[in-house]
Amino acid sequence: MPSYGSEIMGPPERDPTQRYWDPGIQTMPADALRALQEERLNRLLARVLGTPVALFTRKLRAAGITSPNDIGGLDDLHAVPLTTKQDLRDSEASAPPWGDYRFADPRAAVRLGTSTGTTGTPTITLWTRHDLWLEYESAARTWWRYGYRPGMIATHAHPAYLYGGGALLSGAYEYFGLLNIWVPPPDTDEAAEVGLRFWTRVKPDIPFMGFSTGRFFEVASKLGIDPLDAGLEFKGLPGFGLGKGMPLMTAGAECYAYVGGACGQSPGAHLCEDWAIVQAVDPATDRDVPDGEWGNLVVTTLDRDNGLLRYDLEEACAVMREPCPCGETSARALWGGRFSDLMSAQGKRFQVSEIESALRLVPDVCEPSVEWQLLRPRDPSARLDIRVERGSGASNDDELVAKRCAEAIAGALGVDAIVTVLDRETIPRSGYKATRVVEP
Ligand SMILES: [Zn+2]
């Protein structure tokens, strides 16, 4: 007789003092890890050709690959053509609704999410129970590194419903053993207040709100709520500010949400190499760039029910393989931003986020949050046209505030900007990712 109700919904308990979440994998010797990747890659190729998964089979055949053994190992992977988001979009459009790139029957999946991209119809991501488990285990490695332990209270404000990210994060927190408080994204002041008021009742130990953190600080200040009473603190995650670029924490929900996490001892994020091959690729040659140099972030997922083969996220990535003093043996990667966010002006190239980092150096525009927009430059030689809201406690002299902002931007990016100082709450707010670049 099966005994119903005794199934375990979470991972086996760990000793809270142990150093790694999954020591067997996280300290596996590099050559054994590589052998595991090659074995799983071979299995992935066999599934593509054997199922067959039409989109990837077409790509392999076009490159003359008709057997998994045509790819001898990781060194041959460059022969496999890249796949982009647009390929997935086209595939779903020509064979709606799922497209012809799925490895598993969509009805074998238990969760669905759509992408948040602003261009084109959102693509659909599917997770089976196994795919969710793999994401949860990957996330758990990172949270353990950060010092999170089961029994803590975590909160977040990720969007819900068709956007799969919120459910994925909630599920991963619960799997890990955290008490998960999911509040609405602060799209309006009223929505933000729901979260803030609740946190004054149940204060989270882990208040990470990602993109929407600034919004909560702003609404807390309007309502007269002390952010500390709501557990809101900028604690900063480990590994930021080490080296140029951010640790590569995610390859997108559609590919690998929790692909890596930083240990804080070396630049970059330790990658879950047992479940992914992460490459920094030169798009001109399809080959890996040398370690430490920027290329296109290309991910091949391993051991999933729904996989992606050589998926080019069109974002910048650098891979580093020098041993890390933390004892983990995986490669690490840095994330350098989306190419669609890469701007060019006055002969300089920079990420949109670098403007915000520069503005953060000007206290007049920082409290309680930095709110700004850039008019998309039409003339590459013209000065940048930036609007920024006055912060609380700012100098009354708007001209002086504008000058300070322009100096900060010139100092950080080496480009000239015309800065206009606006009243508070002139720029539209968003509960998730604010629109920073607007069409003139
Ligand atoms: Zn490390």
C-alpha cells in the first residue's frame, strides 16, 4: 500500500554550520565537473535528435551535425548554431501556441510563465516539476552562500500571474525553508502601502526587493513609516562591486533563473555548471572569447525536461576560471548588461544603469529614491538630455543641482549631459522595472 501524504516537499535538512548547500557538486574537482557536463551535453544532443526537437534539429542538421557523437565535447560546442529570443518568438508564431522547440509535452509541465520583454509577443516558458526542482536547488546554493538559513522570514514584491518570476521566487523560498511573504508589486502608492503596513506587523529578516526597493522607500517616506520599522534596509548582496560588471545571477526565467550566485570573495557568480554550460561567445566567430573578456552570454541548459541549446541571451558576459579561495570549484561569471541597454554618445559606450549609478553620487537627488529618465539620443554627438527629480532635502537652487548631476555623469561616463531638475513625482512610477529611456 502506498502511504499518501508522507512525500517530502522540501530538501533533506542540512547542518546549518556546513559551508556549502551541496558540497558534492560545489567542490567537485574541475575535471570531474567537465566530464559531467560533457556526458549531459551528449544526452541533450541525443534528445534533440531523437525526440526530435524540430527547431534545434534543423539547426544541428544545417551545421552538419546528425549524431550526438559529432560533438566530441565542450571544445566542439562552437559548431552548434546559436539560438536567440527571436528564434523562439518566430517558432511560437509559426506553430502556435508552443512553437516547435519544446523538449517535453507541454501537458507534462506544471507551471507556465511569459516573458516581460517590451518588444513583440511574449514567449512562453514551461517548467515540469523536475525543472522547478532544479531551479530551487540552484537558488538554494546561492542563498546558503549568502548566509540565509531555513527558519528566516523573506519577502519580495515580484509581479505575479502570467509573469512567472514571482511564483518561481516564492516557490524557491518555500522549498529552501524560508517563511515567504509575497506582497504586491508597488505599482501604486496603495499597493506599496499594503506591503509596508504588513512588514511593520511581521518584519522580514530578508527584505530584498530588487528593482522596486526605491519605490518602497519613497512611499514609506510619504506615509511617515520608518523604513527600519518595516525591516527595509539596503543590505547589499555579496559580490557586487568586485570587478567590473555584476555577478551573473540569472540567465532569465526563460532560460535559467538561478544560474549562479556570488560568494563575495572573488568577482563574478559561481555557476551551476552541472546544470548549464555558460559561454562568453564572440558573435563574429561563434567561438568562446578568452577567459575574462566580454562576449555574448550563451547558455546551454543541462538535465532539464525543457532545455535550450546554445541560447544567446544578447547580453554581455565574462567567464573566469581561476580557483576561488572560497573553495568552490565552478567557473564564475560577470554580467555586463543587455546589449539593448547599451548606449552610445559622444564616442563613448555605456550602460543605461551607469547613469543611475552616477546620479546616486549626488545627494540632492537620492532621497528617498533616484527617479530619472533619459531621452533616447538621436544625434550621437549631442549632449545627453536627462531629467531627474529633486530629492527631499535638496538644495533649492535647481541650477546648482543640475550642475552637480552633470558633473557626476561627466566624471563617471565621460559624456556631457544637459540635466533638467523636475518636481518630485513628475516621472511615472513602476512597481517592477522603471522605464528609464524614453523616446523624444
Ligand atoms: Zn568563491
